[in-house]
Amino acid sequence: MTEQRGDTAEARSADSVLPPDRWQDGRRWGGALVALYVVLALLPVGLAFALAPRPAGPFLLELARLAGLLGFALLALQVALSARIRVVDAPFGLDVVMRLHERMAMVAGVLLLAHPVLLAFGAHGWGLFRLGAGWRVNLGQAALVLLVLVVLFALFFQRLGIEYQVWRVGHKAAILVVVVGFVHSMAIGSNLRHAGMRAYWWLLLVMAVGLFVFRNVFVPLWGRRRFRVAGVEQETHDTYTIKLEREDGRPLAHRPGQFMWLKLKRPGRPSEEHPFTISSSPTRQPPLTATIKESGDFTNTIGRTRPGDTAGIEAPYGRFSLLHHDPEVFLFIAGGVGITPILSMLEYLQDTGDERPGVLLYGNKTEDDIIRREFLDGLPENIRVVHVLSEPDEDWAGPTGYVTADIIREHAADVLEEAHAYVCGPPPMMDMVIGALRDLGVERRRIHSERFAI
């Protein structure tokens, strides 16, 4: 990896490798997306009151129908949230969109579970749950059972030791819930007798199925940029940097700190897609780099990647970048391989001659676990680097333990009042550090983090 500006190639100008400022990045576009989501979710309820004839009946019966309408609309919109559309990701960050996806799945599940229960109490009795209740009801039963299985699978697959790729395949079964639920509701729903409601229901189905095909057929075949592995460099005993060059020779425009979805194609090894930080600055392309730690079924073989292997990349994603803010002072806090987006930012600051002051607090177990130690030691004087080790050798003279409020106060008290803090590491470490920063008086708007773990 290039250690100093101009060692092997002159650093590119920032303007030539950064994506242009786009309307999708702004708050107005984010607000418009939120408003659109709310309208699309609530529209069937509004149409049910405005257009569809509502037969007089018990309150619970009407409530059951509305729960079914709202639950199905939210379920169809789940496909849009999970399709990894960059114009949706841009104003929020993919982690925020995925958290919304997770929470709205729970809301949709509760509504769709409540639908038959309220119907049973409201008018139809518990015969709704019999297998011989008729094919239209049986379709609804099948969709509900499949939905429960998908949700439980998503919640507990890690505890059950199920591999990530197996989970991904199982999670795709959610599209069947949408299709079967559509047929069930069109066949039996009294609210869907009006042409306006039926048209909207078809719109939801076409949108959901279209986005599913886009994500699972079009993108794997034609939607990824093609790269080849130009080199593999071992950083520590269990961490490697993969150097990637685009087949057409063009640099990938991205902001320092963003991440990519990488699918390596290596002979004799499984080809899986995973999110990894782009650990190099956009000013240092080519190559594009990913610094990856051996920590799972797929990454345990990352060191066996060889030059000439190929890769498909979707990028860039995320908003964890100093370019989205304009701080006077930086506070970077990283744990382990969480240093990778911060390495990209530090390279960018160095290559652009940025002299704003900053502090890096970097936590690891031992000195041997420090990634790119030589680069960090060679940073200019305006960036102060403090290593914190939890299992140091007896010769270690620096701070020990974890990056706690006391460590932050001792080594970064002079920047806390005005610095923007960029935090990345294992989720428990991030939670602890963000809590410590808040306790030390750092405003939430000045704390930036991003998570793309499952």
C-alpha cells in the first residue's frame, strides 16, 4: 500500500476522484423520501375510507381489514428498503435504511398477525385457522406462516449458528409472502373491490417484484463494476489488504470513509458478497483497497486471495465521511479493523495538505494487532496518534485497557469542545465510546458512526 504521497504514484487531485455533490445527498431529498414512504404506506388506509364501500359491521372487523391493508403495504415497501438503491442510501446511509427495514418488518408482522385474530374476534370465529376454511383463506394462512418463519429466521439465525449466505437465501423467501398475500387479498378482500384500490395493490406488487428482480437478477449479472486483484499485502498476523484495479482502468469515485459490497471470485473458493470499507483514499487510486480481518467463514480465507482473481463491486455506499461535515478539529476513535474508514480519511487529509488538527485514539489488543503502524507513525504533526492496548506486553509504556471516558478525557480533552468525532469498531466498543463522548459533553450532532453488520 502506498505509504507516502508520491511513493509509487502521484496522488490524484481530490476533484478528479470524488463523486460530485448531487441532489440525492441533501436533506430535502431525504425529507421527500420519508414523506413518500409515509404516503405509500398509509395510502391504502386512506383509499379504504375514501373509495371502497365499507359494509356495516363490528368495529373489530373494520380494524382487522385496516390492519391487513396497512400490513401488506408495509410488507411490499420492505423490498424497496432492502434493495440497496443508492439514491435512497445517499441522504441517510445504508445502515439507517437497514435499521428502518428491520423495525418496519416487525410492525408489518404485528399488523398481519393481528389481522386474522381481529377477524376471528370480530365476526368469523376461530374457523379461520382451520385448513379446510377454503383456498382463499388457506392462502392467507400460508402467507402468515411463511412471514413468521422469515422473521424468526432473521432474528435468530446468528444464535442458531446459521451461515450468513444461508440466511440471505432464506430471507429472500419474503417475496413469496408478498405474492401470496397479494393473491389472497385480491381474492377475498372486500376493500379491494374498488378499481382505485385494486390499481394501487397492483402497483405495490409490481414495485416489490420489480425491485426483487433488479436486486437478485439484474445486479448480479450486469450491475457490478468489474475489478481484478492486483496484489495482497499482509498487514498483521490476521489482517490483509486486498488491492483492486478496475478492468477498464478508471478510478472509482468515492468519498473517504465510504464502503463497498465486494464479491471476490477465486478458483476453488466460495464466491460471496460482503460489505467492506474502502480503506484507501480516493486520492490514491489505483488501486482501490479493502483491509480485511480473518473473522468469519468467508474472511478466514482472505489471505489466500491471489493476484489475478476477479471481483465484482457495488459502490460507493454510506455517509461515514468527513466530507459530509466541516469540522475545525477531528477526533477519530477506532477499535481493531474499525480503523479502515479512518485510514481512508487520514490519507485524504494528508494527500490534500489539510492542516486542521486532530486526535486519533486507536484501541487494539497488542502492538502486533495495530494495522498500518508505519503509516500512522508517519502522519504529520497536526494529527496526534494515541494507541491504547488491552493486552499489552510488559514493555508497553502507553495507555492500557479500553477507550473509555477517562482515556478520552486524558488524551483528547483539548479538542472535545469543538471536534467532530468519527467512531468505528466492534458494536459494543462503539456503544461504549459514543456513551462516553455524550457523558463528556460532546453533542450528538458532532458524533458520527456507521454500522453495516447484519
